[in-house]
Amino acid sequence: MPSPNGLPTLLPVGPQGVSVYDKAENDQLKILIADDSDSDRLILKAMVRRQGHEVIEARDGVEAVEHYRKHRPDLVLLDVMMPRMDGMQAAAKIKQLAGEVMVPLIFLTSLSDADALARCLEAGGDDFLSKPYNRVIIEAKIKAFNRMRLMHDTLSRQRDHIQASNQQLLQEQEVARQVFDNVAHAGCLDAPTIRYQVSPMSIFNGDILFASPKPSGGMHVLVGDFTGHGLPAAIGAMPVAEVFYGMTAKGFSGSDILREINHKLKRILPTGMFCCAMLVDADFHRRILRVWNGGLPDAHLIRRTGEREVIPSSHLPLGVLAADRFNGDTLYFRTQEGDTLVMMTDGVLEAVGQDGDMFGEQRLAAALDQADGTAPFERVMTRLRGFMENQAFDDDLTLVTLDMVKEAPLVPLPTQPNRFAATGPQDWNCHYAVQGRTLATFNPVPLMLHICDELPGLRRRSGEVYTILAELYTNALEHGILGLPSEWKDSPDGFARYYREREHRLAGDLEGHQIRFELCHQKTEDGGRLLICCEDSGGGFDHEAISQSQMGNEGYAGRGLSLIRQLCGSVCYSEGGKRAEVVYHWRMS
């Protein structure tokens, strides 16, 4: 009868309540008797046959080995002193032939010396029978060793079954791992700005590391650590990857992505399971980092001057709070070319050396502050490898660094086939307005990008379209409605002040304000023409002054206006900067 886990039980019971082993003990056994004394062999043979067993005879050790090779008996009774090959030599040969099969081997001996009897057992014997033979003792020992043989066979079968099941499970996990990697690592982890080390405890990793280019350039990076290890922890990574890559490709902000991930994990994860995470929004052309840290160890922003800025966790992990209590606000950091952001899971700090100490924050800080000309990633990994001395990690471990590089070109995103791939909408127009408090909580750019992406040819240029829409909306909101002066961002103090004031003004009274978009697309012979109008209800802003003041320098203000002019065939501002009209021409590739 199988056990609850599907394996045979150690003591199966038959229909009448009789143990299968009891029945097997009474079955006929094949027993090899090897003795050079004809009389002793004849006496023992008669006793064994009367018990209902089959007997195979051998006159010396050589015959005993040959008969075992040919007949594979269930039990061997072997005289110690025999010509050509004694019992001890024959026992060693038989045990070698048996391999992993248990063949009880009982020595027949008239020896009484303790050392001699011990040598019999050392040679491979399991017990011994003293001459002259006692029928009751012989019968009892045969039954006892047969029970041991059956138990060994059952355990061997269970072991083989467990090994086969485990191998099948590992193969299935390996296939699942390949599927998981295809989904979870579909982004840009191979980008030259990213360096990482991932050390899983098992085939599946409780840590996650995703990176995806944004439509407007730059990238989102998500580092996470689920509670637990292996498959249970990795299962939660699949919906996270789906949300992360899908929403990033559509142009959603990091805060929106975090809210959606938190909502999904809160709904699907069991109580007590969550994901400590850090999401980074890297804007390379503005050299801005936006960081959200929920439960991961401190991140470290290593300036090119050698200074180190610590970014602690300021939020609860994903999957803990309900949607109405979740806070997706990010911290803003102004960076320079050559700055590096260092992120990690707790496996780095909790790595244990041979002396039992953890790697800890002090060793990490010493590695990051070491001024030897090498990259922060190399400094930490060198110090960590030396500390571990080639020991296995006790936890999932992920270390990743992100280098801030000079303004990079837009990274094209892979496009998915559309059910309207042959044509899609050609000539259309759309009006969309965001009003009141919605201005503080909702970004309409991904929605408008989705409308544009319904046209296959335009979808292949989603990065440029997103940049235009995002810059127009940002200018209308921050400069038009909120009235934030762009020049504040030209100094570190002004940069921080700009974003503090932005949050403050968004929390104020926005009633009566709106940003209105009009999109109009017309098909042309070689592609299409997209007209975008953006109008806000604010006080306008001096776009010409901003553009002139930033022409030819490395400042932050006005860079959005410069991008719009580079991408669009024509750009026109009117009504004191409150209305912008741009025309974007695209060609079929």
C-alpha cells in the first residue's frame, strides 16, 4: 500500500492483515552452502532443505564465487577454512560481485578465538554459525537475515525512486528556470552601464534583478528580495516581471509601476510573504536618479569625487500595505557623469566567513571608500570573495551597480505584434484633458502613447513619441501650472529645492486647472504626420529665454525643449507659452 507521499511504506500489509514481509520470510530462498567437508555440507544441506529452501552446493571458495556469479543466491553460508580459496577471500569476492545488493553472508566455523571471528566479520561476513550446527539457531538466523535483506531491498528501491523523482523535479525546475529567465531577464541587463553579480542558493533565486529601457531613454532598474528561497520565492517574481516590463515599455513612471506591483503582490501572496525592493529611474540626459527603497539594505551613491551618499530604506516592502496606504514617492538625486549607484540584497551583508562573522556594513563601507582607481563593483566583489574564501553563500545574493553615463541616445524597445499589424488606424484625431487633483496623481502620457502605438509604423518610434509627449506635459505642468522656475535646477541646492517645491505645489489647490492634448495623425506617402497640441491653464512661461540661456552648456533647464526641437519638424509656442504645437514626421522603415 503506498504511503501518502506516493512511495511504498516500509511495512506494507496484505488483504488479510498479514505483513508482506511475513509472507516473504516464508517464501523459498536460494541459499549457497560452501564447505569442503562433505559430511558437514550434507548435514547443513538437509537442515536448510527441511525449512523449504533451495540449496546450491560448493566444495571450496572458487566454486562458491562461481556459483554466486551464476545463480545469485539470496543468502550464503560459507566455511572459513577451505582449499584453493578460503572463506574470507571468497567473501570479499562475493561482496564485490553483489555490489549494492545485500547478500547476507554467514561464516561456518569451529573457531573460538575472538580475533579470528572478528577477522571473519571484517572480511565481509555478517554473522557466523558455530559447529556443530543447531537447527533452531540456523532457522532463526536465516529468517532474521532474510528480513534484513528484504528491508534493505525496500530501502534501496525507495532510494532509487526518490532519486528518480528528484532528478525529474530538477529537470522540470530547469525547464521552468529557462522559461523564467526568458520572461524575467528580457530587458537590458547587458547594458554597459550595469554590472551585477547574482548568486542563487538553488536553481531558482529569491532575489530578482530586472532592467528595462524607457521609451524616452534611460532605464528602470528593479532589485528585489522575496522572503524565502527557491521555487516558492521565485514564483512571485513572474507577476513582478510582467508588470515591470509591460508598464515600463508603455512609459509609466516608477511610482505607478510600484503601486501596481504592490497591489498585485498584496492580492496573490500568502500572509507573511513579501518582496523587499528598490526601484531606480535613471534619466541619463538629465543626469537624474529617482530611487525608491522598500526594505532593502542601504544603497550607496558613489560620486566621481569619491564622496559616498547613503540612500536608506524609507518604505515598507512590496506586498505588505494595501493600495490606499502605499506610498510610491521617490527620492531625487542629481548626478554627474562618472557617478555610480550601488545596490544589493541582504545576502551581501549577511555573507558569513569561515570565522562565523558576517560581511557587514563596515567591510562594505571600507570597500566602497577604498580609493584604488577600480570601479565600486570590483572593490566590493574583491573584498567579498576574500572574506568568503571560496565558501558557498548562505543566502541569495545580488550586487548591482549602475553607472551614470553621458547622455545616451534613445534605446529602441522591442515591439510586440498587434492584431492590426497590417494597417492599423491611419487618419485619426484624439482630444484628452487632465483636470484638477488628477494633475497631481495621474500621468496621461502612457495612455496617449498607447493610442499612438495602435499604428504599427508609429509604434516602432514609440521612444521618440513618448519623449515628445512627456516633455510637453512636464513643461505644461511644472512651468505652466505650478510656475516652477527652470533655472533652479542649475545648482545642487536649487535642484533639491525645485523638487521639494514641486511636491508642495502639487499638494496645493489645483482646482480650475487643466492640461489639454489634441493629437491628429495623417497618413503620408512614405509614413505619417503626427500633430500634437498641448495647452495648459497656467500662467505660461518664457520658453525662448530658457532655450537661449541653456544653449551650448551642460545645464539641466531647457534640455526638454532642446529634445523636442531635435525630434520635431516644427515647434511653435503661443499664448505666452501656454500652448505648444509640434509636428512629428515619420517614415516607413
